[in-house]
Amino acid sequence: MSTSPAIQKIAMIDDHNLLRSGLANIINRFPGFEVVLQAVGGRDFIEKIQKTQETVDIVLLDIHMTGMNGYDTAAWIRENLPEVKILVLSMLDSDYAFIRMLNLGARGFMIKDSHPDQFFKALTDIRDRGIYMNEILSPKMADRLNRDYTQTIDEAPEKVPPLTEKETIFLRLVCTEMTYREIAAEMAVSPRTADGYRDTLFHKLGVSTRVGMVMYAIKNGIVMV
């Protein structure tokens, strides 16, 4: 006989009090989820989690906050609470912000003005699959991105196809916040040559997006996070 999943304990870190409280009320009506901690920023979260010794399963984390921002908070969570899954909650719609948070251990990304049904799906996917991919991040992330994400994060490392030195350098730079044009300049090659490295890596690694390349590099130890 199947049993219901345990209640997932949620912590919310956002310095917009009204939005945070309103979203907490919505989440507390979702079956199987409960907001057990609210914080106005990273430092407030750390102090409360250390004082109360509360256990949490999922952290909803804003990026731009006064004091300790979301990037620094995610780094602290990764170091001190590695079992906690981070769902980024932001008004940003930026591949670069996502890549940076991905390198810090984020497992999903939600736009703040998303419909409550999307929040429920995000939390359910985080609980059941360990990841959530919202295709509204940007049009170019659609289609195969969810498959790229699932394959690269949750599967075991695979045999990396032979990469040239230039391809390896390009792949490592892709995992930064540099644009493709900036990567080309860093490598002292033309933008067209950089595009060629990108397309070759798409084919060799079996992915179709920049974020797919980043996740492949992380999973296979080409870059360390």
C-alpha cells in the first residue's frame, strides 16, 4: 500500500515582506507543503536556522536582497545544508543569473509573478524529481532544456567525448557569466569561431542549450562547483 510523501518543510528568504507573507499563505494551502521559516535576507535566515535548529527541505530564495544577497546565501546553504534544495524566486529572467545560481546548487527557478498552480508544480517537482525547470525563463531555453537538465543533474557521470584544448577552455568559460562575444575576446578568436566551438559542443555533448552545456560540465567534473 502506497503512503503519502512526508510534509515538505519550506523556508522563504525574501526582503519583500508583503509578497513573502502572501506567498507563504498560498503555499500553506498546498497539500504536502508547509512554510516553517521566513527570513528577510540571508543573514536573517542563517541566524534563525541556527537558533531554532529547524530542518527544512526546500528554500525559496530571492536573488537581489539588501545585506546578504541570494548568491551568497546559496553558497552558504550549499556549504552548510547540502541536503536542502534551492528554488530561486526572482523577477529576473536571465540565463546568466540562472547559470550563476546553478553553479551554487539551485535546482529550479521561478518568476515571482507566476500563477499559484506553477508554484505548486515547482514544489512538487522539486520534491519528487529533485529539480524544476520553468520554460518561461527565456524562449531559447524551451524544448529540450528540461531533458538536458534532468539528464545532466541526476544521472551518473558519463564518458566525456574527446574534446580539444580550445573546446575545453570554451566549455569552462561558458560556465561563467561571460557572453559569447566576451568569451571570444578572452580566447582571442572571432565570434564566428566561438560559435563554431558552441555548435561542436552541442553535438558532442548531446545538448542544445548553454545551460545544458553548463550542467554537463558540472556533472562530469569539467568545472567544479
